[in-house]
Amino acid sequence: MPQNFYELVWIFIIYAFIGWCTEVSYAALDTGKFVNRGFLNGPYCPIYGCGVVIVVAILTPLKENLLILFAGSFLLTSVLEYITGYILEKVFHNKWWDYSDKPFNIKGYVCLKFSIYWGLACTFIMDIIHPIIYAAIRFIPFVLGVVLLSIIMCVFAADCIITVTTILKFNKRLKVMDEMAASIHRLSDEIGENIYENVTDVIEKSEKFQKTHVELMDKISETKENIYGLPQTAKDKLAETTGAAKDKLAETTGAAKDKFAETTGAAKDKLAETTGAAKDKLSETKESISELPQTAKNKLAEKAENYAASREEKKRERELALEEKKRERAELMERYEKLYEEKSFGFQRLMKAFPDMKSRDNNETLEKFKIHFNIKKKDENKKDQAS
């Protein structure tokens, strides 16, 4: 049983180091290579040190009863792991480990399998390992022990500051890259929509122009037919007028021969006048007729010219907007790739130490980082997303 704060700190440091060795050994067996599995850069896992300190401080009076010692260790370490995981996620917006795929887990922070492991491990430590460790602590001269602890704790504090700074920078980079990825996606959509609108607009305008052209040509054809029918109409009207005049002349001759000369002269004058008016009307109609097709053609040409000019202007505006979006997207993609390639030992170490780490706000970018640094394969990422 620790007698003072000095001994508690030594217990914390020693078991934090033992916990780190355990994690590294487990990772080596699992992956076949060395991985620094600690939250901090140094060779220690604070959660193990805290766990053993709590178990030693609370359960030492009960260590003779192995069942109670196991149950107490099981419960205390599970509560500690849950609280630690919850606080780390709330503070750093990352879920550092996730047992969601394990049976009997609580929100992914703890699971039955590893809680049993911790219970067994603490029972073994309390019954076998801790008496030896505690004897070694008591054996170290107090002054030397204080000096050593002071150095170790200074390094530990500096490591905490460096790690927290690294995590904050990492989260910031994830956020920036996530925002850039969203902007790149948005610009790509806008570029695609712009190209689609240009093509669709050209097709619609072409169809509309062809329809207008056909309507105008039909109108011209109809006008020509009406025009060609006008001379015959004038002739018919002239014949009708002449027949009426002859009938009237015959009637006048039968009624009064003495007025024949007068009536004949009037009829001739009337006939000449009517014939002249008809000829003038016919001539005027022919002139209008000859002008109508050319007017329609001029109108069609004018509309076509205005349409072409308007289309070219809109085309230039859209091309300029399209080029601007392409330039902006290219710049974003270049910056995005530079952020990917920018080396950072701290970032890579954290992802390797916690391969199941998830970002609460920018998890998609984090998963891409894992694939980029060969921490996770693409098929594994797709499997995780599907689950």
C-alpha cells in the first residue's frame, strides 16, 4: 500500500511504462512490426499508470479475496477506460479507440473482452507483480528518487504539451482539408453543370432557330402562292367589269337608239377608266409581290444575325466563368495535395498508434490520410463505411 504521494507517482510512472511495453508487444504480435502505441511520444501509457494506481489505492485491503479483487479490477478499469475515452473525444474531437465491432460494448469505449483482460491483468499484478515493484520503489534512495522523478515528470509534461499541440494542428489540418475537399467538389459540380448548360443551350437554340426558319419559309411560300394568284384575280375582275358594261350597253341600245352614241361614249369611257384602274392596281400589286420575298429573307437574316451575336456573347461570358472556376479548382487541388504530402512525424505516429481512431467532424479526410500513409487499405475503409 503506497504511503505517500512520492510512492504513488513512482507507481504511476512504472506501470505507465509497463503498459506501453504491453501495448507495443501486442501490436508487434498483431502486425509483425514495431508500433509506438502510446498516446504520448515517450515510452509510457498514462491510462495504465492511472488504472494501477486506482486499483492499488482502493483494492489493496481486499487483495486476499481473488474474486473480489478481479471484480473490483474489472469494474474500476472499465470505468476509467470509459471516462478516458469520453473525455479525449470531447476535448480533441477524435475517438481514439473504438470497440463498436466487439460484442457487449458500451458506445465503443469499453467492451466485455478487454474489460476481462484488464481484470485478470490487475489481479495478476496485485497478487504477483506489485509486491516486487513496491519493494524496488522502497529500495531507491529518497533523494535520488525525487531527482529521477523530477526529470521524468518534466519530460512527461513537455511530452504532453507537444502531443496536445500536435493533435490540435492535426485537427486543424483535417478541417482545412475537409473544407477544401468540399470546395473542390462544389466547383467540379459547377463546372459540370456549366458545360451541360452550354451544350443544352446550343441544342435548344439550334432547334428553336430551325423551327423559326421553317415557319418563315412556309410563310414565304404561302405569300408567293397568294402573289401568283393575284394576276388571275385582277383579270377575272376586269372581265366581269367588261361583261357588265357590254350588258348595260346592249340594254341602253334597245331602250333608246337616239341616246346610243352618248351611252356608248359613256360606256367606253367607263370601260377605259375601269380597265386603267385595274391595270394600275395589277401593276402595283406585282411590285409589292416582287418585294415581299426579299423582305421576308431580310427579316430572317436579321434575326439570325442577332441570334448569333447574342449566342456568342453568352458563350464568351460562360467560357470566362468556366475558366475562372477551373483555375480556382486547380489551385485548391494543388494546395490539397501539398497538405497531403507535407510530412509530420506526429500525425503519422498518432494514426499508427490508434489505427481505429475516428474524427467526429472530419472523419472522411482522416480515413484518406490513413490510406495515404498505408495505415489502412482502401478495401478496409469501404468495409468500415458499409458497416
